Amino acid sequence: MLRVGLTGGLGSGKSTVAHMLHELGAEVIESDELGRALMEPGQEAFTAIVRAFGQEVLMPDGRLNRARLAEMAFKGGRVKELNAIIHPAVIEAQRRWMEQVFARDPAAVAVVVSALIFEVERDARESGEANGVFTELRKRIDRVVLVIAPDDAKIARYVDRTIPAGTNRDNAEADARSRLAHQIPDSEKAPRADYLLENTGDIDALRTQVRELWPRLKQESNLNVNPRSLK
Ligand code: ADP
């Protein structure tokens, strides 16, 4: 088994890498997806968010208005407060998912995709969080794969992905910059990653790097299936 955290700033290309790894045989889950599921009515995180941010984050059908919530969090300086609700729930859901994956296949490479692997750890430490699972990411992740790209490329890719052609890009660009500003810069993350993918060329250049990465992850996973047998 190998627990891999695949991270990178918004627009860096991590979902693209995740897709490539999945095609090669990795089990993959997106933290955003887990987070969305945990914010459905009835879930603990949903209740905590409504308690903290009020009824105005709800849509008429009683579900969360995620755009409104993101706006309130980013513009109101309440990102950390929101993260303190969502991150622990997402990490617990990741742990449960990995358990299921490894029960099915002890040699699996389980990849968790998250923009905020390092930020979760930083925020937990800054808020005095005592639980080591949050403050020491190595307790929950064996290998960190970081996708890096210049900020301008990240923003352009993010905007291309989210805004229909011909529509005004200014708001999306400002939104992307504000989100990136809350993320730790690549230069600080890179020394802490185990594998670095430099997404500065085209998709094929990225795919070449992923194809080199995959057998290494797989090999590490195979070595990790039953460590006691090595004695
Ligand atoms: P992230 O998951 O990190 O936010 P994505 O993988 O979704 O980033 O990539 C953002 C957008 O940029 C996607 O539309 C993707 O197809 C595109 N993209 C990623 N890498 C490249 C690249 N090397 N060249 C051109 N487009 C890219």
C-alpha cells in the first residue's frame, strides 16, 4: 500500500495528473468531491457551517450555496474558520476511503488529490490543533507529489477551465488570484515534496513525467505490502 497526496496550487494541473495516474492503475479520490459530499444537508459539516455562517448560505431548497459561502469566507476573512470545519471532516473521510481501498487491494496506490495538503497542516498548527494527524501530514500520507507551474499559467488555466469563451474573465482572474494568495507558494512546498512534476510545457510533457512517476510509486507500494516479511 502507498498513501499518496497529490497536491498543487489551483490550476497547476493536479486533476489532469490524477486522471493520468488513474489510467495507469492508481485509485484516486478528489478531496473537493469528498468535501462536497460532506456539505450535504444532514452531514455534520453542513450543520456546523450553517451554525457559523447563518441561514444566508442556504439556497431555497435548503442545500448550501457554495458560491455564496466561498464569497463570504474569502471576502470576509473567514477562510480559516471555514477550513477548521471542513478539513477535519475531509481528512477523516479520506482515511476511511483509504482503508476500504487497501482492504480490497493491499498493493494499491491510493491517491488523494487536494490543493491544500500543506495548508491543512499549517492551519492546524497555527490554530493550536493538538491532534497529530492534522499537524503532521506524514502520519496520513506516505508520499507527496507536487505539481508546480508559474502562477500566471495556473491562473490562465483555471480561468480557461471555469469561464466560457467570450465571457468577461476579470472576475474569475481576481477570484483565482485571491485563492492563490491563501495557498503556500510552490517555492516553500517544493522542498517538502517527495516527487515534483513541473507542468510548464504541454500536456504530453506532463504525461511523460507521470509515466516515469507511476512505476516508482507502484514499486514503493509493493515493498510496503507486508513489511514484516522482509525480516
Ligand atoms: P487543478 O486540478 O490543479 O486545478 P487542472 O488539472 O484542472 O488543474 O488543470 C487546469 C486546466 O488546465 C484544465 O483545463 C487542464 O486541462 C489544463 N491544463 C493542465 N495542464 C496543462 C498543460 N500542460 N497545457 C495546457 N493545458 C493544461
